[in-house]
Amino acid sequence: MAMLSDPSVKYRPFPQVPLPDRQWPSRTITSPPRWLSTDLRDGNQAIVDPMDAVKKNRFFDQLVEVGLKEIEVGFPSAGQTEFDFISGLVKSGRIPDDVLVQVLTQSREDLIRTSFESLEGARSAIVHLYNAVSPAWREIVFRMTPDEVREVAMKGAKVMRDEAAKRPDTDWHFQYSPETFSTAELDFSISVCEAVMDVLQPTPENPIILNLPATVEAATPNIYADQIEYFCRNLPNRESAVISLHTHNDRGTGVAAAELGLMAGADRIEGCLFGNGERTGNCCLVTLALNMYTQGINPGLDFSNIDEVIETVEYCNQIPVHERHPYGGELVFTAFSGSHQDAIKKGFAAQERRNDELWRVPYLPIDPADLGRNYEAVIRVNSQSGKGGFAWVLEQDQGLKLPKKLQADFSKHVQRLADELGRELNAADIWQTFREAYFVKVDKRRFRLVDFEETRATDGTRLFAGTIEVDGKPQRVSGRGKGLISSVLTTLRQTFGLELEVADYVEHALGTGSDARAATYLECRTTDGRTVWGVGIDEDVAAASVRAIISAANGASQGAE
């Protein structure tokens, strides 16, 4: 078997929706929908080993903590485990007063009765009734006429109405799904929903939830949006219905379909954290909610500690969240590319200088800190990285703000190491390489400053006097100059015959307060025209400058050998 050269003999394009005056393309999402998590039902059906009671309880608590106010807790007629979990959840008193739990049932009398029994004693709850309505299901699976399919929905609605009436102490809410809506005739779906509404008699004050599933995603998101707008515009008694969406991801556009569906008039979204529904998954609530957040809309769901949410989801589902999953993946805020790193680094620098909170950092549509992530993993270094990458890592890890020309010099050392190791370089790798390249607190160096003192002569010049180890042997040295740096340079020239000229000098504080240290960077020239860099780090600014000169002397002597 192989892919067909002419797939049109086997597959047909999905038909367009007759909606020439569609309104949704000019609309924007300005407020969040009602959210329903189906993690404990659709998500639970999508894993190899369904969750046990411990995992289900942990997941439920996580959903409540995130801020979900509507949670589909299961399919009570699926088995005793499901029934016992739902019943136990109700009787335990663990359902907050502002949270509506929902159960799903096929349109069969015995299953509906079981569903209501599982919710016995609930303060309030949603019973979700469904039956498939598309031609493929009518003709292939059920062998029913459209009228017979409509009658199945009506009979289920009557049982649901009657079972609710037997339990007046519970505030009942009804939901109906014309399952396979996305592949059914729109007018037929509307007629089935209208028939169900005739039975249940919803009002604007007590509306029915009509859920319109893309049970199997079969078309582009714009067609699904057309379907939703057509449905909303043609449904009788629209004001007495909450239009809910349950998109799946068979074509990889479940989130996009949900977003366009909201623009088309929907009020509610069903989905799972990280989209763990059947087959390729369903609408990812995390992605959709944070998409809204990046547009300045408070989604009403809190992912301030997204790693905790991921930990719960991965434990309960036994499925890892992909490292490239939007917002939550391990690598979604990480740049390896040199040009990306440079842009991000400049973006953070500009952000610090801004006088407002507006987020404008290239390649980062959201501030990782808003999700409880730090900035350490934003830029990571491998053989594809540029000088901006390791400079960022050194700044984050050691507080060093390397001048651009020093970044260019150090990049050769980093690139060489990355090529040799063939893996990502961590902060420790980069720091060790930097220390070795510029002789910062390493054993292998010709010159090492032991101690020194600086005095001012009567003629205004400065006298440097101290001890320098040369190849491990201490030696007393001294020299005079117009300032501290020039006096050290004089000492090196007169004592060791090493002549350096300072071309540039940069210093900055490391940290703040009484514990702050100083970092000094010197760009020097040798008599043969070479450029060498010196780096000095010390609690004392003057000592940092001296150490930078000694660092440059080590580089010059090494290059001359």
C-alpha cells in the first residue's frame, strides 16, 4: 500500500457553508469564554491506562486550583470505577460551591438514569446528553433515518427532564451535543437541537448548553467557524442556549477552530489541559487561554505555576508534555540560534530601560516569568549559537556584562568547545571556558597577583608595589606611572620585558549593596600588533583593574610562546 497519486478518487473536499455574508472574520475575541475541562472524561478515555481514583482526585484538585468552574468528571455508566469516583466526589464535599461538575451519557434511558444516580446529593450539576447525527453514523453505524435519530435525542431529553424532576434539591443544568456535528448537515443539526429544546423548555435565565463538537476535525477552521455562525443565526430561541464548542485536533487546528468559533458566536469551550483528547487530541485549554492572555485578555484561568500543572498532567496521564508544546514545553522559551539569541538579549536590555510594563521582547510572545519560569533557560548554547548566547548565560549565571568586542573574542573559544563536545554547553561549561581563556582564578597561568599596594608620590605619580608569582615563584615588583594602570604596565615592562598598551577599559559592578564586587575588562595591544583581553574580578575596584592587567599579561605571554 502507498499514497495515491490521485487522492481525489478516494477523498472528497469538504463542502463550503452557504454563508456569503459571514460576520466572524471581522470580529475579535475581547473576553474569555466559559471553560469546561474534559480531562477526567475525554482525556481519561485517551490514555492507555485510565486514571485510578488517586490520580483522578489529584487532577480534579489541580483543575480547581487553575480556576476551572465547570469540570466534566466522567462517564458514570462506563463502569463501576467511574461511577464510584463521581459519587464519591459528590459525597465527599470536595466540590467547591462555585464549581459545576458535569457527567456525560449517551441517549439511552438506562445510561441516563445511572448518570443521575452518580450525582445523587449534588448541590448543582450538568448532565450532558449526546447522540451522533451525521450521515455516516445514521447510515453506517445506526442504520436509522433522520427522523429516527431525532427521536433518539428527544427520548433522551425526556428521560433527563424526568430524572431531574425526581431530585428537586439539585440545581440541574442540561447539555446536549449533536455528536459528529462537524460532519452533519447544518439544518438537520439545528432541527435536532430545536427538538431537544422543545422537550427541556430552556429560558434565557435557565439556558440549555448546546455543544457542537468537531468530533472528527474534517475541514479548515474557517469552515467550522462558518458552521458555528450559521447555527447561531438560524437556531430558534437562540437567547435560551449557551453555544459550546468541543474541537478535536485531527487536522492539527483544534485551537484555531475554537478561536474562530468564538469569533463566530460561541460562548463556551470544552477541552483538556495540553489537549490530551482522543486520537490527535482536542482543544488545548492552556494554549487557548494563554493565546488570549497575550492579547491583553484575562482568560480567567491561572497558569502562574505552569510547571506544577505540567507535573500533575504528566503524572496522571502518563504522557509527557512535548518539549515544543506552546507555552508549556521545556524548550518553547529557549533560543539556540545566534541571531535569535541576539534579538532576545537586546529585547531584555530594552525592557529594563522602559518606563512602562508593555512586553516587547523578540521571539517571546509572553513573559516566561508570568508562568513561573525563570530566564535562565531562555538562551542556551550549542554549536548553532552566536556570541549573544554565551554572553547572556554569563550575565545570568555570573553577572558579567561582556563588551561586544570581548564577546567576539570569547566566541572563538566557545565555538571550539561546542564543536569538540558536540552537545549543548551549560553554564558551568561556559564559565570554566571563560576562566581558562582569560586566566580568571585558574592554576595554569604564568603570572598571578599575590598582593599589592598603591601610593602617591610627591610629584603626583602613582607607585605600584606588590608580589607577583611568576611560574609559581613569588617576586617583589614595583613601578611608577600616572595612574594605577599605567604603574602596573610600567612594572610589567621594566621587570618582565612585557609591553602592553591599553586600547579600551570597561568596568561594572557585580551585584548591589555592601556585597557588590567589581568586574574590569581591558582590551590591550602587544608590540607585534596582537589584541589580548584581560579580565579582573575582585571586591575592590582597584584590585579588579590590576587583576585585569595581569590577565592580559598572561594572554600576551601565552601567545608569544
